[in-house]
Amino acid sequence: MARMTGPVWRQSRRLGFSVLETGEELTKRSYVPGQHGPTKRIKRSNYGQQLAEKQKIRFMYGLNEKQFANTFYKAVQAKGITGTVFLQLLESRLDNVVYRMGLARTRRGARQLVNHGHILVNGKKVDIPSFHCKPGTIIEVKDSMKNSSAIKDAMEATLNTPAFVTFDAQTMKGEYVRLPERSELNQEINELLVVEYYNRKM
């Protein structure tokens, strides 16, 4: 199974964007990595801007190139605004929903919970991070993991959950209520540039 690896903070600094969506990566050093980082100025062409935007979103959701492209082409075939549908498909991945519920501090942590079989979907174990959750899907933590310190720490660190998911800390169960609206997602990304990027290849 392919997965994203590598230094997340370095990726964030290179893109000038918080891949973890916390802003921690850019707190101490907001410039690009390398010895000329503080003084280096990056001028990107239109293609360079489109590529950088694609990488922002790909790194944020932790997908490899093939997974990311396949998800985009599914969005193209679906009804609605391609860019918005694309983000909704990414948000509907099981690992992302687990992350949104506050069961892990990062999407990588959420992916690990799913991979190890600690998450139940509609009462059944699902260990595929890319599993597509539909509105109304019930997600819960396996009984053997309900006392996990890692999960409890993540829940305590979560200030609030987005409106498109619900989660009950007592039962460790939540629901993917509906598809997210664009206004509820990261405002620092421009999915239209990603649409333009792939339109070049189609």
C-alpha cells in the first residue's frame, strides 16, 4: 500500500502553507528550506502556481500522485462544480472523517488508526483509509481501543468538530452527517488552480 512519507514541516515551508492546518510548521521559520531560504524569492509561472496548489492539497490529505489524480477524475465525472466536488470526495475519505471527528491529531494518525483496524464503519471493521463515506455513515472506535491514551489525548486537543460531522465522546461514536460546504473547508487553497492543472493533461 502506498502512503505519503517525508518531512511534513519541510514540505510546508517549501509551499508556504501549513500542510497540517495548524500553522505550527511556519511559526519559527516561515521561509523556504535551504541556506538561502530567508532571502530567496520564488517567482512562479502560471503552471508553477497550479503545480504548487496541487501539491498543497495532495500533501494536506496525504495522497500519492495516482490516488490524487484518480480522485480528481471521479470529480470530473460527477455532477456539480468540479473543484468543490473534488474537495468533498477528499473529505469523504474514511481517514479524513476520523481526523475531522478528533480521534487523531493528524491525518497520518487517523490513517494509522484505520490501517490497524481500530475503526468500525456501520458496525463493521474497515481498514481501508480511502474508503468512501456517504452521508449518514456511522463511525466508532473499536471497544479494545476506547481507553487508548493517544485517542483521548487527540480528543482533548480538539477544540471543536466541523458541522458536517458529529461525535459523542462518551460512546466514542460519530456520524458523517453531510457533505461539507466549500465555506467550511480550508480557505487558503484554490482548487480552481488544480482544475486548470489537470485540464492541461486532459
